[in-house]
Amino acid sequence: MNYEELVAFAGRNPMLSAALVGLTAAIIVTEIRRLFRGYKSLKPAELVQLMNAGDAVVVDLSASSDFEKGHIAGSKNVQASQFGPEHKLVAAAKQRPVVLVCRAGTASEAAAKTLKKAGFEQVAVLDGGLPAWQQAELPLVKGRH
């Protein structure tokens, strides 16, 4: 396929061409934002490795009732609305890895941005939240631990 054929196709199919350009632009913008957001997304296996290394602070931003139904062992529960860089769980952990977990990923991403702005060096979120953890068939702890 050469350039002339592509131009002819685009001329015959303007809606498809516009959709392709729009989707390509959206993907590029999303990837650029991901590169410059300042925090990492961890897969469940990467979080396990970080936790096994020993000094990671894992904060679960779920509601208390959801936390009690199941959470990652060793994680601490804080309501997303009460969490911030000055919270006692993370205030002294500016140089330590801080991993934020929630049910859907939206609360943890907002909290990660706040921590990065406050000068935290190693901030990460669990990519896919707790559903990704469960899909990887990793264990959850029930109750308030």
C-alpha cells in the first residue's frame, strides 16, 4: 500500500479516518501523561516483591467495610478522604516506597499525585486495584488486621 492509496482511502472513508486520528491522538496523550505523572503502576507480582523486600508501606484507601471483607496482608486502612501527605502512616516515609491500593484505582491515583507533589520519592499504585490482586490469585486477609 502506498501513500496515494492511503489518501484515496481516507477520502472515501472520512469517518473511519477521523476515528483513527482521534484514537491515535488519545493513545499518545495517555502515554505521555503516564510517563510524566511521577509515580509508578505496579503489577501484583511486583507489589509482592516490594513487600518481601521489607520496607514498603502499603496503604489501602478502601472503605472500612470493604477493607474488612478482604485486603492485602500488611496493608493499613485509611479512608481516601482522610489521607494525605501528613497522615501518620506515611508522614515519616518520604524516602520509603509507598504503595496505594483501592478497589478501582481512582482513589489511589489521586492520592499518589498528592504524595508526589508533597515530595515523596517512591510512590506507586497497584495497577487494577484489588481486583487485579484477586485475578492474580493472591491471598486476601479478612477482618481488621
